Amino acid sequence: MNTLKDILYRVSIEAVEGSTNQSFTNVHFDSRKIGLNDIFVAIKGTHSDGHDYIKKAVDKGAIAIVCEEFPKLKINGVTYIKVKDTREALAYISSNYYDNPSSKLKLIGVTGTNGKTTVSTLLYQLFLKLGYPVGLISTVRILINDDEYSTKLTTPDSLTINKYISQMHDNGVEYVFMEVSSHGIDQKRSLGLDFDAAVFTNLSHDHLDYHKTFEAYRDVKKQLFDQLKKTAFAITNIDDKNGSYMLQNCKAKTYTYALKSYADYKAKIVENSFSGLHLKINDQDVWTKVIGQFNAYNLLAVYAVAHLLNLDELESLKFLSQLQPVDGRFEHFRSQTENISAIVDYAHTPDALKNVLETINSIRTKNEKVITVVGCGGNRDKTKRPKMGKIAAKFSDQVIFTSDNPRNEDPDEIIKDIEQGVEAQHQQKILSITNREEAIKTACKISNTNDIILIAGKGHETYQEVKGVRKDFDDMKIVKSYLNLFKK
């Protein structure tokens, strides 16, 4: 990119004051990062408004300002570009700045309430095992072949996305698998990306604190499919009641997958145990290391995408059996002496928690207890809390309600909200222990031979956020340490 004019391609501009023929250095939406001759894009955020930092950006050397409202005081030599939506403008500017890297490789987006991380990560694993140069943009990490970069958001900001996709292209990457969250779509972080495929996993109750209604949440997800080009393909879980909705008016070629319905790609569960799933996919037997019906859907989606990307069918099925479970997704540990199973799972929605508990109950012998440790995040959708409590109590023998990431809420008040959903006949199962480590410790203490401990909600996270501070906290490390201490 040489000039402002070059970088503004596809941006819907309402007014300009100053010259767009100026050259520039970098693009930022954080005024603290601005340097000489940079472009500052003023974003209206949840906690602060970038428009309040325009003067600061100019003082630090910004040569151009992209904003939704012109500031009262304009500085000579600085170009001011007014747009209707700066998030949208940032998305196109980011893509232009990095020379539209997503158009130079195959970009596959995965969306849905549950399964995004698993499907995108398993696709990355499969293609890597098959020898392809690949990239991954997920909740847990960003990977360029074997090099790892940390991330804190399901869908990073558009500048970060394009930066990494550009880096992936420079490293010879052919396929990029990317989680696409509803927040990311709504905040235009994925706008302007050239997706070659989109996958829909499922839809259930989540993020209603942000989207307000289930219909709004669903419609935001659908935008990913609405924006696909004709040469792309879309694949949806047709067993989910929202699956067919995602494909309505989609210009791309459309396909379906299912365990229960008629679909283009079908699988059957032959056996489900703590050692893994035995599936039949297209009349081929596949033994895998992942567990649970929900993972049968995830594996089938992975197989279908690989097939639609023209990978060899038998090779794909062979390597499907070698894929490793994703960190914090039904991650399983068994104590050496008393055979106590500990499962750590990211289940933080009612549907995900129900799936995990139903999986455990379908595998167990009924001669052991299922002890569930669960909480709910603070400053998030409060309406799902009683539902989580009801499900945990219904499908467990013993439940310990505790803190998740309370953030800026009182954890005791969050636990009270969860308790509201527990039905009268299950009240005797409930303990409430606010301190998460104490809750896990208690679960280990009260467990006996062959019992199953589920620790739900945080999964892969290695921190706990309390009053704006993140401290080290790893569910799996903690449960292992207490089981080794108490159950030698």
C-alpha cells in the first residue's frame, strides 16, 4: 500500500477533509500504538470510544483519522475520513493493508455454539498429518504450521486476523481453519475475508447478554453463510433444527451432515467409551481417540470438509483415527490406584453441559458416582445460569457449584442464580463452595473407586479472572494434584 487512497478500497466513505494521496506507515485502532505517519481508526467500543482519543493520536503523529464523526478541532495536514461504521471500515482497511491475504489461500470458517474449537483444531491436525502446510485461528491458539501464537479472543480483531493470514501465506500455508464467533461476525472482525468454505456445528442458548434474543444470535451466525461467494461451499449439521436455516439464500454450494437425518455425509456410532469412539463413516470403520456423541458430529464435519476439499477418502479416514482430543474438550485423566476418572471440559452453555453429562452417563456402569463441579462466568448471560444448575443436578449424583471467571461480579451471587434452577428432588445433591480450588479439592476427597469427576466451564483456560485480574488456574493440573494426594 502506498497511499490512503489505496487502502480505502471498498470502504464506504461519507466525507473527506484533506488529501487521500498521502503515504502512510501503519494502521492502528489503539491510540497508544500510533507513531509518525500512521492511520488511526476510531472505534466505538463497549468500555471506551476511540473518538475520544483522536487528538491524542494526532499528537502522536497520525497522518489520517478514520471516524464516524468529525472532531470539532481539525489539524492542518491531517486527513479526516468520515464513514458510517468504523468497524466495517477497519475490516476492509486491514484486508487492503495486508494485500488481501485471505484470497491467496483456502480459508475455512467454522461457526456454531459448541464444537467450533474442536472442528477447526481437528481439521488443522488432519491436514498437518497429511503433509499440508496449514494455519489455525482458534480460541485456544493461533498456529502457523508448528509455530504457536497465543490469543485471548475467539475471533481476533480484523487487523490481527489479516496480519496472521498474511504471515501464513508468507510461510507457504495452503489451508487456514478459523473459528468464527457471533461476536466476531457482529463486530465486523471477519468482514472482508475471502472464505472458501463455512461449517455450521449447532446452535443453543449462549451470549444472550450480548445479542438479547436467540433469533438475533442465530441471524448473526447466518451472516457468515450469506456472505459466501458462489465458488465456496457451505456444510451444515442438519440434525440441528437451525441447520437448514443457515443455508437459506446461501450463494455457495451447500451440503449437509448428520447422525440421525438423511444427509450428504452420515456417520453411525458403533461404540462409545472412555477410550474413544468407534464410528462407521461411509461404511468404513473408524476408531478414534475422542469421546461422545457430540464429538461424532465434530469428526463427521471434519471428514466432510476434507472430502469436499478433495482429500483422499481412505487417507482421511486413516488419519482421522490418529487425531488427538483438543485441550479442555472432554480431556480425560484416570487416577492410578482407585481408577477415578477426571474429565475437564469447556462446557459453559446449558446444551454443552447436557451433552457432556449425557455422554458420561451413556458410558458409565451406574455402579459409580458422577460428581460435577461447575460455575458460570460473571458479566455474561445471566439467563443461562439456572438452566446450568438444573442440568448439572439432573444428570449428576453430586454437584458442587463454584466460581468460574466471576470477573467483576460477586461469585456468591452468581452461585445463587445457578441454584435457582435446581429442582426440589435434586436439592440434596448440591454443595456450594465459592473457591474453585476448594471445590475441586472437595470433589476429589468425596470421590471413591471408579467415580467420575466432571469439572466444567473453563476447559483449556489456564487462568481465573477475578475483579479484572487474571491469576494462574488450571483445572486439569489441580484435579490431578488432589487425586494424586488423596487417592494414592
